[in-house]
Amino acid sequence: MRLTKLALTAVLTAGLAVVPAVPANAIGGGPNTLTVIAYYSDSTKQTLVGQRWSGCGGPGGEWGDTTPYVTLFFPPC
């Protein structure tokens, strides 16, 4: 059992060493875009229940509820 855990740990560690790190600013469209997170009531994404936004040099904002059902948008400023 201990050998199995050791082997699993070695495999996971080697796998993590291969995965490249991506900086958080690589997510999105860059400095001239607005980042918008849209929250929906369920997985069908038919009913919008909240949003958060930031970027374009202005203050961010939010309204409504947060849920696990999200879509990201990156419209230009």
C-alpha cells in the first residue's frame, strides 16, 4: 500500500512539473477589453441571474447572484 502511494505521488509530481504555468493576466483579452462574468440560474444558461465586470480602466461592478453556471465574455472597450 505504501509503495502504491509513493508511486502515485511520483507520477502526480512529474505531471505537475510538465504542465506550464499560465499567468492570470493571460486569461482574457488584454488591457483594452472588459472582462464580464455572467451567472446563470442553471446549466441551460437561459436565465441570467447576475454579472461581474472589470477592466477598461474603469471601476468594476456587479449585480445579482453568483452560481456555478458561468460564461466569460471579453468585449472590447
